[in-house]
Amino acid sequence: MSNKDINVVEMASDIAGEWLAAEMSLMGVYPYVTAENGDVHYTETAQDRFNEIYDTVTGIIEEQIK
């Protein structure tokens, strides 16, 4: 696989999602909330943490594929 074949956004998102799930599980926190329309999404706290993790992971991936 060449560097141009790597989808950084998708890879970072997948890793960040798994990292967040593991972290929240260890803390005993359920990271999801159901909206009135039935959509399920991260709580505000979980979304903030996902964004932090995503930024970290993206930086690592981009550094490695330079």
C-alpha cells in the first residue's frame, strides 16, 4: 500500500472511535445519547474527547506517511 492509498480521515476516525470506546468503558461511562428523533450520537463530553483523540491520531498517521 502506498501512502497515497491511505485514507487518513477514515483510519483516524476508526482508531479514535475504538480508543474512545475503550477509554469510556474503563471509566464506566456510556458515551452515547439518543436524540428525540431517535438518532444516537456521542454525548457532548464524549464528542469532545473523540475530537481530541482524532487530532492526536491524525497527527501520528500524517507524521508516519510523510
